Amino acid sequence: MYDSRGARSSARAVALAAVLLLAGCSSGGGDDGKGNADPGAAITQQPREADPFWVNPDSNAARQVRSYAKAGKGADAGRIRRIAAQPTGEWIGPENPEQEARGFTEAAQRSGRTALLVLYDIPHRDCGQYSQGGAADGDAYRAWLAGVARGIQDRSATVILEPDAVLHLVDGCTPAQFAEERYDLLRGAITTLKSLKNTKVYLDAGNAGWGHPDQIYRPLQQAGVARADGFAVNVSNFYSTQDSIAYGRQLSAKVGGKHFVIDTSRNGNGPYTGGDPAERWCNPPGRALGETPTTKTADPLVDAYLWVKRPGESDGTCKGGPQAGDWWPSYALGLAGATDS
């Protein structure tokens, strides 16, 4: 449902050298994140007081900005800059977890920022849908997670842990025989990550359109949310920030007052209500970028608005989209241009 990185993991690992190089010369301001800078200007970090998270200067969106600017498409470059200028989640691939986690956190450290990482490799993930896959078994997942931890070390990182992993146990999508192992893996992942000096962990907890918090709070507790910094809502989905806050507050009250983060990457126009209800989450038309990432939120329980899903990357091969996680320029332009007056 979210991201598919297997075939592209090696290419991402090779690209880390370029990321580190660019990070060294991209630590200042330079644009306002709204497309008002020179379309061909380098992608730079947001002011620390506005957002402490690292902006990848060599993301798919940043590359698209450079490509459009080189082709003389200044308006398109300016729109995509609205995406490229914001910090987005780095989804760690299955093949080189230590190298990727080290590369992203080192680049963030050089810029004096925090890396936002997404861990999405749980066995039997996505119930055979567009992002099916994950680690072969529990031992493989533990080894992968250990690699991530070695890569992060004591550098600053915020981790979104396993989108859908708990939700798919609750809704029955993941067969019951895998439940005990999955809970154990999630508890172990939280313990491992929280043993790191400067890592925060937010366990995925579904979205405002899925169901009532009564259905998921006990599974979250069983998965170890008490030892995490909190939970994440609306990952890769489109529910409004207001509805997500309401859902998160109800859930927080049931899990000891835990704080939470909200994925606002594509929720500017709220959820899509047309087409097949079973695939309204998959590349829906007419959506828009949401609130830009920040730790200055509208509610004291909300630690941050984050762009966990990278705007412009496909949800899967539906509605004409490429594979899950692949960059889709026309969809990116639609998201970024939806706020034009």
C-alpha cells in the first residue's frame, strides 16, 4: 500500500554518496518552499526553527526540479520545488539497511538536522497488494533491523515504524497465524531503536477513515507502543489534519496519553470519494499537498506534521500509475499545482 523498494535498493545505496556530497553544500536557506525561488536554484534546508528535519537535496523531486529547469520549464520546476524543498520520509530498502540508514543520518547530521526514516520490511507486509513483500521471516527481519540500528548509531533520527503492520492484524488482512510473531517483531524493533541515544519511534496506527480507536488500541499496546515515543496516523493517506487530530486524540486517551505525528503530505483536499471504494487510497485524482512539515502544530499531543509518504511517488499500478514507490512526474505536478489560485 505504501512503498516498494526491493528492486531499487542498490540504486538508492549508490545514490547516497551524491546525497552526502550535496548535503555538504545545501545547509542554508535559499527558498521558501512555495516555489518562489529561482527554479534552477539548489534545494536547501528549511530554517531550523521552522522545521528540524532534513531535506534531501537529491530526492526524486529535487532531480525533477533540475530537469525541468534545464529544459526551460520554469513553471513546472517551481511547482515541483514545493515538494522538493520539504523534508520527506526516507524508506529504508531491504538490501542495504545499514548503508542507507548511515547515509541518511550522516547527511542530516552534517546539515544539523534530524533524519526522518520509514521502516517497512515486516514479513507478509501489505497482504499481497501493491507493496507486498518484506523480510522472508522473523530472523531476517531482526537482522535487517539490526543493520538499521548500526547505521543510525547515536545520530538524530525519527522513525515511523511499519505502516499497516498493526492495522492489518486488526482488520484480518494478515492471517492470524502470523500475529504472535509480528507483535514480537514490533516490540523488539521498538526496544532496539529506543536503545539508540537520539532516535524517536512512532508506531503506525492507521487513519481516521479506517475504524474506531476501540478496535486498535489494544493491539497497539500489545505491539509495544508504551515503549515508543508515540504513534503515527494517516501514513500515505488523505484524511484531513483536523480529522486526524480527532482520531489521534481519541486513540491517545486509550494508550496512556501518548503523543502522535500526522502524515500531511497529500491531505490538502481531504480523501477521495469517487471510484472504487476499495482503491480510493491508490493514486486518487484531485488531491493536494497538505500542511508543510513542522513541529509547530495545532495540538499539544501532535509532535509534528510530517511528509511520510513522498508526494509524487506512486501508490501502485492503479489509475495508470507506475509501481509503488516509483516517481510519477504528472501526479507530482497535480499535487503541487492543486493549490494554485
